[in-house]
Amino acid sequence: MSRYFRALTSLVFSVAAYSQVQPARPMVYIPVKTTDAKGINLRKFLGKELIIVVFSTQCDECIETLSVLSKIQKDFGPRGLQVIGIAGNENAAYTVGPIADRYKFGFPLGFLNQDGVIKLANIKKDDHPFVPIVMFVDSAGTVRVQYFGNDPVFKSQQEKALRAIADSLLNWQAQRAAGAKAAVAPKPETPPPAKPEP
């Protein structure tokens, strides 16, 4: 296990000691609708680290989290991070556009129906999740960490915690990529030993 993944795991359990942290799982690729009918194809982001936030357009705490993630997108976007916002409330198709126009978060916003949210966020039948739901997805399409809105991570140190988790994920991915590159790099040839002079 790499030191960055250990740091990420340690951070997950320290900022959310009382969380129900889900094990890593493959990302479910669901077409996300947008107000301009273009949609968001989540597969297009394979190869990037993602933060996907499922929110309600009627939730003040969600707007606060989206604002924090907007700063994180600006700071970490050059390192390969992409934030995507997905509204999941009942009338999101009509309210996500005004939210996008008003706040200009700097990342794509779309919406899903309830079934789509359940599949995307791996919500179990007996779960009663709070929004926002924040998912950290690695470049290979694995959901590494997910938080529901009632998690301690969203309390007083929200920005610091989310930044630290995003940074750990990016560092871990960079280390993995460097390791993979080193494994396939050709090894330099060793020159034959010099013949002793007579």
C-alpha cells in the first residue's frame, strides 16, 4: 500500500471517525441530464480524478459545499481534478439552471432522478442519506471515498478536510502513475566490463 493511500485512508478515518465509510467500488456510469440537453457523460472523465457531489437545490448546506468545491476545482483543476455537481431533488430539472446562473461554480452541473441517484451513490434500500453526498473517484473509475451530508467532514473544518482528501487522492494517483511508468521503462543496458590492458 503506498504512503499516499495510507495517508488517504488515515485521513478518511480521522476526519470521519463516526462515519459509515463505504469500501471502494467501481463507479456506475449513468447519463447525467443538463438544462441545455447536452448532458454530462461521466465516462468522458476517465483518466481524471473526480469529485462528484450530489446535492439538493433547496439545501443551504449543499450550496456551501458547492462553493467550497468551486475553490478546490480552481486550485486543483490544473493537477487533473474535475468536480461535477448533480442535483437530485424532485424539481431539480427546473431549479439547477438558476443555481448555476446565480453562483457560477466553475464546474458542470446536471441532475438525476431518484433512481439515478440511488445507483450512482450506491444507496442501500434502508439508507436514509443526507445531502450533499460527496464521492471521490480515482482516474481508473473507482469510488475511493464517499460521504453523506450528516458526516462530521461537513462540519466546522469542511474546506480543510475536503482539500486534504482531494490532495491525498491526487498524490496517490501521481505516485501510482510514476510507478507504472517506471515498471514499463526500458532498463539501461550495462556495458560489458572493460578488458584489462596487457
